[in-house]
Amino acid sequence: MRLSRRIAAATAVLPLLLGGALLAAPAAHAAPAAAPAPFTTADCYSYLSGLGYGGIYSSAGCLAGSTHLPLAYETCYELLFLQGIPVAIADEACRRAAL
């Protein structure tokens, strides 16, 4: 087979491969929703309240941690740090909010 025919064959197959990937992508998004997360914002806040930490920064930190945005955990952690909550407790609370 000549080089020009190989290039033509490869060029003809490429759109089919890309088209198949584009057609399969919506099917991946149509999958059923995952099981609910084991923790919520309320779990974060009640964890902190149970240890004696409450206030505006606690509720704002737990709320920020539950948004699932790229910096949600870090925002939660910083807000709890501003309140003077120890590192280990802030870490666990933010993990509970982020899951």
C-alpha cells in the first residue's frame, strides 16, 4: 500500500473515532446519580458544635466546604482557622463538609 493511501485511510478513520467519542460522552453523563455522600454540612457543623466550637465562621466554613468547588476544602479550613479551631479538628470538619 502506498503512503498516500495510508494517509488517506488514517484521515478517513479519524473523524469516525472522534465522532464515536463525542457520541459516547453524553451517555457517560446520563449515568445514574451516585449514592449520597456520607457527610453533609449539618454533620460538619454538629461535629464542631459537639466539641464546643460554634459561631459564624463555623457555619460559613462548613457551608463553604460543602460547595464542591475547587477550593472548597481550603476555604473551609481557613475560615475555621480564623476562629482558632485546632488543625486536626478543622481538618476533620472540612472533610465532613467536603464529602
